[in-house]
Amino acid sequence: MEPMSIIHKLPYEWLVGLRYTRAGKRSSRNSFISFISLISVSGIGLGVAALIVVLSVMNGFRKDVTDQMLSVLAHIEVFDNSGSMPDWQAAEKQAFRNPAVRGAAPFVETQGLLVRGDAMKPAVVRGILPEEEHKVSDVGRQVRQGSLQNLRPGGFGIVLGDVLARSLGVGIGDKVNMMLAQGQVTPAGWVPRTRSFTVAGIFASGHDEFDATMAFVHLEDAERLVRLRAPQGLRLRIADMNQAQVVAAQLKKSMSGDLEVRDWSKLNATWFAAVQTEKRMMFVILTLIIAVAAFNLVSTLVMTVTEKQPDIAILRTLGASPRSIMKIFVIQGALVGIMGTIAGVALGVLVALNIDVIVPFIEHLFGIQFLSRDIYRSSAIPSDMRWPDVFTIGGVSVLLAFAATLYPSWSASRVKPAEALRYE
């Protein structure tokens, strides 16, 4: 069936609404109304495109930071509330019964104070099995000097983050003292427990918070430090990190014992809450841009209604109901909103998917740099476009455009034929 024959079979409200959407050439006033309509389409399109690109870039930065964090953190941590997990191998088998679990490794974690000369730095000290750590984190691949395999039971070696190592002024083979909060009472008073460690490696995860506060020792050495005979729990890696909350809830039900199960989002709840709040606020702020463009339709439709009053009167005289007149102008405004939304979605998706090419071109063209390597570890702007965001933005844009048509359409439906034709 030909397109024209399909159009001719549409209800007359659609035919008139489509006709009013097209550019008029009969008068300068029609041309001006069409120009305002074009501005509305462009404004909606640019607002939609800007919102898609900005949210994609925010998602990209969030993904990069999350990947850096999860290169050190496990997706899920399982603790025994008794303080230790003597039969961690049995718990590991229970965890692997869940098909989402891909790796597991025991650990001990405590906080200490690292001392080298006059430098004193707090650190999170994690006891690990070097041969098992690759199953749950990427620390082994991030070691820039030395090796994670240099951690041997009884050797009291330590692997430091590069920022922490620089702040202490130590390198491979240097000694560093560790002071723990757990101390002992002596005739001279309370004395913190101390132990000398040899720097066996230096890693760089790319996340300054971890590189400045994390230290790794062998599991057995950590157990001796905190006076435990077994690990505190298990660290798990799953197939899809975004399903960590669901898998953690499943493990809580399926694993035996008095266990506490935490997923990676709870370990950094404040940061993720801040990122989500920032994303929501940015969505609201940029949606206002779309709203301003969408409500330009009000002025466009009001002028159209004023210009088309004789046409409206003739339609009413021929038997058109106020509801049909209202539908004509709703169709006109909605079509403008839909065209703007489609154009904006196409432009936004195109830019978001090719931002790694577009940004370097702009930087080269104007001789500028958006991200400085002196501040950020990478000068590239990341982008992670998500289709649910695109559909949400498109839906909100169409709804705003539809809302903008209601008053002008209602006003058109109340035009009285006799008054409209009085001076014609």
C-alpha cells in the first residue's frame, strides 16, 4: 500500500494536524509560525541530545571508578560473626553452589599504623593467599615493583599502594614498622603491638583512596598479627557485578552458619549514594532545558490557533466537535515534540557512542584539553550509554511536549464560529 493512500485514509483530525505541521508559504505570518515551530523542534532535540550525552559521560566516569575500585575490592564479602571462619573451605564449597560465583579466597583484614622514620600513615592491612588472590581481585596484575608472590608465610613481607609507599619514602627491600591498636598492658602501661615488615611489592590500582591506604600481607602473617587461628571470612567474585545485591541475598539464605554477607555497593555506600544523587540532579536540571523548549510549543500553538480561527470556524460549521478541534492541535504539537525527540535521540546516541573520536578532534581543532593528565590519570573522556536512560529521556520529552499542547488545544476548541467569521 502506497504511503499517500495510507495518509488519505487517516481521520480528518490527523490530516489537518499534519497539514498545520508543515511549513506554510501563504503568508509571512505562516512562515513565522513555522520558524517558531522549527525552533521548538531544534530546542527539544538539543535538550534531549545534551541530556543523553551528559548522562552517558557520567555513567562512563562512574564505570571507570567502579572498575578501579573492584580491581581491589571483592564483589561480595562473607564474614563469620564469631570473628573467624575455621572451616572456610566448606564455606567456599557452599558459595560455589551458586552458579553466579566465579571465584573465592579467604582473607583477614585489620587496621594499622605504618611507621618509617618520622612518617606515620594509617593503612587497611589485608591478609591474603597470594596464589588465590587472582580469583577475586586484580591486585596481582597491578603490582608495578616486586611481586605478590613474594609474600610468604612467616616472611612478614608487605605490598603497599604506590601513594602510600611514596608518603612513607620506602621502596622494595626497605623496612616499615606496623603498629596495631590491639596492644598489651605492661608495668609501664599500655603498649601497642608492633611488627617489622619488609616491602615486597608496590601496586597501583589507579584509585588514589586505595593506593594511599591499602597494604597486603600473607594470610598467615595477618592471622598472627590479630591473633586468630583462621581467616575472618571469604571474598567472592561473581559473573555480573551488577547482580551483587541479588547474589548476596541468595548466599545469605543458602550458606549455613551465623554469617554476614556484604556486597561491594555497601562497602562504598556513601560514594555510590552521592553519585546517584548527582545523576538524578543532573537529570532534573537538564530536563528543564527540554521543558523550556517543549513549552515554546505553547506560543507556537497559540499563534497557530489565532491564525487558523477562520479554518476552525469552518470546521465547526461543517459539524466538527470541540473534541475534534482539540485533537487537531494536540496532534500538531505532539508531532513537533516527537520529531524533536527523534532528532535529539539520534544526535545524542551518535555523539555518546563516538565521544572517544569527537572529543580528541575538538581538542586538536581548538588546541585545548578537557581533562589534564596532571590531575586525572587519563585524559580521555569515557562514555557509557545505556538504553534505559535513552528511553526514559525520550519518554519524558514526548510527555512534556504533549503537556504543552493541552492549553492551546483547549483554547482552540472554545472558538465560536460566528465570532471567528465576523470579519472574514
